[in-house]
Amino acid sequence: MYSFVKRIFQITAIIFLASVTADGEKSIRCYTCVSTNGEMTCVNDPDNVPTGSPITDCKKECCTIFRQEYAESPGIRSFSRSCQDNCPKNGMYLTEDASFKTYQTYCTEPLCNIGKGDTDLDDGGHGDGGDGGVIDGIDGKDGSGVHSASALLALVLPAVALARSLFWRH
């Protein structure tokens, strides 16, 4: 029985070391897609984009939304959801010139880049008070279901400690 408990303890230690290493890396889950040529699924329903993977485990600092509209006429010229490093403070930044309105949104919570890109996000995952910033049916940060190895350890370590106290012979 001693070797069984010892083996469990060793496996738990390996899992713990792996989780500490993984937690040291930058990683954030973000919606990642592009809308072009009138294909607006990325804008309106990023969970169901026709190509690519709608959610990516990015090894970056933050999630982003890039939206560019024509200044003189209605319509989106370019739209994307992605992730990047070297992010400014969370929020939406608007730049205007004679041709375009360019919105750039940055946030640091898992799956926080859920808005339509032309309104500010509040606490990193929701729209700004119900005026269209949140797309219905997208969970965002609160429903992301992200679980880390650390959460697994919170369950495994007490079980190993109990097994060790019951079966470990001195």
C-alpha cells in the first residue's frame, strides 16, 4: 500500500509543478475571428464563425476588438476579434479621420471581447448598460467555464493527504 500512496503523491507533485509552470505563462481565452466582404458572423455571432476557431487560448496579454467604419457612409469596412501583447488600459479607444472611424477595444478577462466593438466594455466582459454592447447568446467571462490545473489541485491534494495519513507507514 505504501508504494501506491507514494506513486499518487509523486503524480500530484508533477501536476502541481506543471500548473505552476503553466500559470507563469501569459494565457487568455479570446474570441478570434474576422468579418470581411459583408460576412458579419464575427460581429454578430462569433461562436459560430464559418471558418477557423471561434475561441483561442492565446499566449498573449489581452483580448481585442478592432472595428473600422466608413466616416461618410454607414457600414463596417473591417472587423476582427483577436489577442495581443503590449495592451493599453482596458477600454475602447476611438480614432477618427476624414475617411474612417476606428474603434479598438482591449480587455483582460477570459472571453471578454464580446461586444460589437463600437461601445465601451465595462468590467472586462459586458456591454455598457444594455445599449447593444453585449451580443445575446455569448457567455463572456462569467460563463466561460475556464478551469485551471490549480482548481484540479484544490480537489486532488486533500484526497492525497487523506490517503497518505491513512495508509502511509512510518
